[in-house]
Amino acid sequence: MATPLPCLVLLLFLLLLFLSTTASGGAAAASPHISAVISQSGLDFVKDLLVSRAADAITPLEVPDIERSVSIPVIGTVDMAASGIVLNGVAVANSTVAVRDDGIVVAASLSIVNLTMEWSYSYSAWVVTISDSGNASIQVEGMDVGISMGMKSQNGSLKLFVVECGCNMKGLDISLNGGASWFYQGFVDGFSNHIRSSVENAITNKIMEGASKLDSFLGSLPKKIDVDSVAAMNVTFVNDPLFKSSSVEFDIDGLFIPSNKTALMRHMHFGGVKYVPPLGSSSKMLWISLDEDVFNSVSALYFKAGLLQRMVDKIPDQLLLNTASWRFLIPRLYRKYPNDDMLLNISAVSPPSVRINVGRIDATVDLDVTVYVLDFGEIVPVACISVVSFFSLSLSFLISFAFIAS
């Protein structure tokens, strides 16, 4: 009686599918049952995604106005202002991500940074006030930005915090348009460092703002993943993330708990599942380790809910569900109920037991198979067979491929 096998395989698939949308639920358990390790290639993928989005989000960036007084020989004291400073575009030359003992460091070099602004000045000569204004373009000669972030487990969720964040501008070239030429050099000498620091601070604040949004996103993840009306996966984070030389490991509770939903149970099936060829080892971004308690928790949950049973009335060879096919095996049954259709009620008598061994998963299912015949519209039980089923699934096969629903 191999009917429960697809259910066990489906439960494993559900684990792998739903784990990719990492979420949490309830109070953290004493020990993890699922460990997820993001490899260096996985970190590079996330880094490229975040850096690309940060570059798009950072422009246009408005920088606070700058006002100061500068003493210019012969002319005297001139009040100058740089306003409407806007960072219009950036281009990322390269970026890196590295794992340290206390967190993750992301750094990027910007090859193209363009800014525009308005400038103005005024000074008094005897009783006359002289003023002028114009615009300017600024070309930044290289810029490096970086952020160091740590993470810790807090009430079952991940808390992200910034350890260090900075921006360094290597140099800038200011091209002024309009106004008197005598003013240009004085403006450049007086405002270059202020513009540099203002832009660096504005970019740093923008990056810090993005890190705060990422922290809020992690904190807002749901506390559990509902599989159906019966079961939900508790994926609260247990322990702080473990930072290694080229990977980050997350420990998750991972046990199944009652979903507390009132929706009707939907039949689970494999309809239209497409299998994708295995990924090469160099492309593997996420490694997942599952404790056998994960499987045993879901089997106990479904058994308690009375869902590990099935009434079989249709099979590919329908003749097998007729007493005529049993006449040589059980002649007495055929003589008493000749050519009557049959039903099989297959039910687990205890929660299926799952054991994880080296390279495979072993499962044991104790079943009762009750045989019924349909005799003149009446369902009559005629036999009960106890079956112990053993299944062994190759781990290397199960975790080496991905699948998508059509």
C-alpha cells in the first residue's frame, strides 16, 4: 500500500518551497531544527541586487544648501551661497561583499557621479551692493561607499543594525557658468571642501535610511507560514546568525504547528509540477539542513487531525477493485459477493516515523487497510489488513533539484 508516499514527498517539497520565503512564528524554541547557509555566491547575488537598487534609489539626491563668507584679496568679504545641489546620476564600477566575525561588509566604487547646483554671491563696495548668480556642474573624480551591518535574533525575528557606514569622495571638478570670471577661483577654493562633505553626508544618510527600511522589512515578516487549514511552519529564528569566512548561517525553529485557520482543507497533489535540471555546485547559493523532528512534527500534526487516511475507489486498473480479481486469492469472498465492486480505506494507525541517515531519509508507516464491498448499494466491510510500509528516499536526489509549479 504505497498511497502515503506522495504525501511524504510533498511535505518535503513544501518545506523546501516555503523556506525560501523566510518568516517566523511564536516564541523561539530552545534548539533549531532547520539550518540555512547562504554561500558566497548567494551573498554576491544579494549584494548585486541591493547595490543596483541602492544606486537607483539614491538619485536624484538633494544636498542641503551651503552659505558662507569668503575673504577675497582686493575685493574684500564676499557672501557666497551654493543652493539647489542635486546628485543626478551615478554608475557603479564594481562592488564587493565580505563576511566578518561580527557581520557583513558591502563596498562599492562609483565611476560616474554628476551634480548640478546654483551659485550666487553679494558684497558691498562703498554704498553699492554688488551681486551675481549662475549655475554650475560638478564632476566627481571617483567615490567609494561602504556599509558594515550586523544581525541578531530578537524575539524570533532578525534585527539588522549598522556597525559603520561611510562615503569618501576622491576629488571633484566644479565648472561655473555665468557671472564674473574673477569670482570663479574664489568660489572653488571656498566651497570645494564644503560641497564634498555635504555630498558625502547626504549619501551616507541615504544609505543609513535604506538599511533602516531593510531592518523594518525583516521585522515585519510574518511569524509563521500557513501550509493549509491544519498545519503551519514555525520558522522563528533561533540564536544569532553565525558569520563565517564566506557564508552566513541562520538557525530556524522549523517545526510544524497548528495553523488555527478555519478554511477547508484542500487536497494536495502534484498536478502540473515541472522539474528543473540540477544546478551546478558553483551556482548553489543556499544550503538547507533539516532535522528529522521537522518531518515527525508534521506527520504527528496531520495524524492528529485525522488526515492520514484515504478512501480508494478508483485506480488505474479498475478491475482490481472487483471481487472477480480476488477469486483465486480469496475464493470465499468471491463466492459470497460475486462481481461486486470494492473500496479500500487506507489509514495510518500512528504518526509516520521519519529517520534521517547518511545520504537518505527512512520512513516507516503503520497502516490499516479495510476492504469493503458494494453489495446492492450497501457498503459492507469484509476484511482488515495491517501493513507496515518502509520507504527510503535518497537525500542527494531530493536536495539537488529545484521545481516550479506550472
